[in-house]
Amino acid sequence: MQIGVAFSPFSPFSVVSGVKRVSTPETRRNFPKWRILADICHSGDVQLSSTVDDSACSFPCSGDKSESCGAAGVQDLYIDHLHIPRVPARLSVPYLGCFADDGPSRVLPYNLLGSDDMTAAKCAAHCFTYDFFGLEYGRECWCGNLPPSNPVPESECSYSCVGDKGTLCGAGQRLNVWGIRLTAPPTVSPYTYQGCYTDNNNGRALAGAVYRDPNMTPASCAASCTGYAWFGLEYSTQCFCGTDLLPSSKKVAGMQCDMPCGGDLDAPCGDADRLNVYYNPTAAPVSNPAAVGEFKQKGCWTDSQSARSLPSAVLRRNDMTIGRCASFCKAFNYFGVEFGSQCYCGNSLGGAQVSESQCGELCVGESTETCGAADRLTVYGIDVKQPLAQDLVGEDLFADGSTAESGVESGFESGSELRFDSGFDTEHDSDEEAGDGDVIVVVEEAGDGEMDVVEEIAVDAQSAEVEVLEMTEEEEEEE
């Protein structure tokens, strides 16, 4: 049936032969052009149906019996040659396509905004703190940090934006999405990129030094972590160093590390609890000596500024090593190195032992040794527990090395020298005498098989080359 001439009032429409009717509600939403069935008219932008013979469109129109208005299951279709199709808005942010949003969770799950004047520009401004944004159902704006992964044909995003009829705003369960896809993490020689890994405040994947810089880049983090085999970038501005990557840290999809670096917006710097991790296979191996003189390694222990685990004396140096701390604390039962540059001494050890992996900060004076970490002590101690001076002075000692009153077993022999701390005053600095100093007790075996204290020597801290320092307020805050 030739009906094009009869529809001159509809110019610039031209006739398309009758087509098979598409009757499901889902396809009606996207159905193309004009569909007329007696007194029903539909429009759309895309033709989805196949062509049939014009004779199949045999129903007269209810308003004009001389005209044809399709039939059951078929329709007369017209095309507007002057129609300007709706398209996704052009923004400075790249357009990524049309995506399905019909799963159990939202593709872009954050910060929903519904508005009766919605446009792509309005949504972009609303989601400016996120990496991706999308428009749905004509008036909904959604934000997110992970790119969508389920693209669908562009024709399925067919709703006009209510605030700009010439642009598209998705459809039911369909999103027009914009966002920035970051470039691949750069190579930072001699490190190689290993991937995106999980992290946790309660157990850092990289337990060495930590740096924060609003202008962070992969190159600046690598420079800060010189000497470490590993480094990682997190949350745009954070840099973590490590001698090893904790096994509890798991590799995840690279798209989970998509926050731009503070100093290079084209490079990724992890995300919340996510690290872009690099490794240097040529880094020197790191290990601590099992013993330093009579001090033996005791593991990694907790510490705090309010309750020091080794409270008797402290030394802070920019060339700290385990050996230097051992020399400083030679008059004590224990010493511990912390935060790369701090040394603590004591005759009793507080705190609690934790995993050795938590003491992963390199000593500032020796890059092949670790010196604890923030609030973590690498501890060495003397195996034989020495009795306190006040328990021995003036007391008879039995042959088994115990006193009648204290019952402390010491295990020393006749003529041995025992070192005791009678209490350093940590308020003193290196220019002042350090309180009572140390006490050396010399004992000998009496004829009755007991041991007597025969000499008590007070050793001045200065003559013993012991330096007692008080941490400055600035150093406490840095730790």
C-alpha cells in the first residue's frame, strides 16, 4: 500500500513500509520512529523491527478512515529526516558508554542525586570527588570510584535528560557513564610494579618507614624508600616502605588502586586500604645479628610514649645502629632500637611481644639492619636475670646465688662482678650527672659456703661514657 502522499501534513516524514509490531514493554521503551495502530501512536530513535508488506497495515485510522494506521501486530512507520538524535553530553571528562545497572548492587553506588533539572554537567559537578559518574532514568545521578564492566548497546540508553532534552541520561537500569581511566602505573627503576594489594591500619602490608606528601609521586616515594626492597603508594599522598610484603596482604584487581597521585594526576597512588606496590629484586638483604656481645635478640615488642617498655635511658642519633645502641646500654639488662634512630635501655622489659614483621624500619646508620618502627622496639637482652642492687647490698648470699630475703637466683660465682641499675634519672641530659649511676657489686665466697658482698662501687654515668638524652617535643610528635 502506497500511503506516503496521503501524509503530506507530516512532512518532513517519509513513509516506511509496514513493519512487524514489537509488543513487549521493554522494547516499547526503546521502540523507534512512529508507530500507529488505529488510535495509538509511539515514537523512538532506533528501528528495531523487520519490514513486512504494506498490505499488512490494513486498519483505518480512527480519526481519518481514508488513512492506514497499521494493524494487529504491525504498524506504519515514518522517518523524520530533520530529526537531530539525542547524544551523550560532551564534557571535559571522557564519555565511556552505556552500561547495565541491573545487578544485585549498583554499578556506581555512591551519592545519589535526583533532580528535575538534571544534566550531565550538573551530575559531573555533583560527583567531582569521585572518578566516575553516570546518569540514569532521565533524572538520576550516581557516583563511584570503580569503572563499570558491563557495557550494553548505546541504543539502550535512550532517555532524554530532564534538564536538557537534547542529551541522553540513561534509561531504566541503564547508565550513561563518564570518567577518567588512569594510565598504567609507571616504571620506577630499579623497582618493578607488582600490582594492587590490600592494606590495613591494624597490620600494615609494608611495615617500614612511612612518608606523607600532598605532592606524592611514584618517583618521590621510591627515593624516600631507598634501601628498602619494597614500597607502596596509598590514598593519593601516602608512601610506605618495607623489607618484605606481609603475606596477609592480597593482590586484587588493578582498578581498585585508581586514586590519582597528589603530585601526578596521571599516575595511580592506591586508594583507601589499597597499595600500588613496587619491588626491587636487587636490594641488599636485611638481617639483624642474633647477638651483640652478651645481649641476645629477643624479638619485636610494643612501646608507647606514655609508658615506655624500656624507661631507664634514651639516646637518639641520626647514625643509629644496633651495635651503637648496645654500647650505650651496656650497663643495663635490655636495650631496644625504635623508629630507625632511637635507643632505649632498661633492666626490666615492659610491653608485649608481637610479630617480627612489625619491626621493619631500617636503622638510619645501617641499611642492612632493622631498628623497630613507630611504637615498636627491636629488643636485645641478657639471658641471666641480675638481682637489683638494693636486694644485694648488705645481704649474705648463699652458694646457689640467692639471698635469704629476696630469693632471687643470680647464678654468679665467687669473685664475679654484677652490674645493676640503681636508677638513671631520665630528666637529665648529657651535660649533667645521671643520678646515682650504676652499681657494681663484687662478691666472694665465705668460709661457711655463703657469699658476702665485699665491695659496692658506684659508677658515674659520664665516666662510663653513658649519654642520657631527653627527647624534644618535636621528636615526640614526629614519632
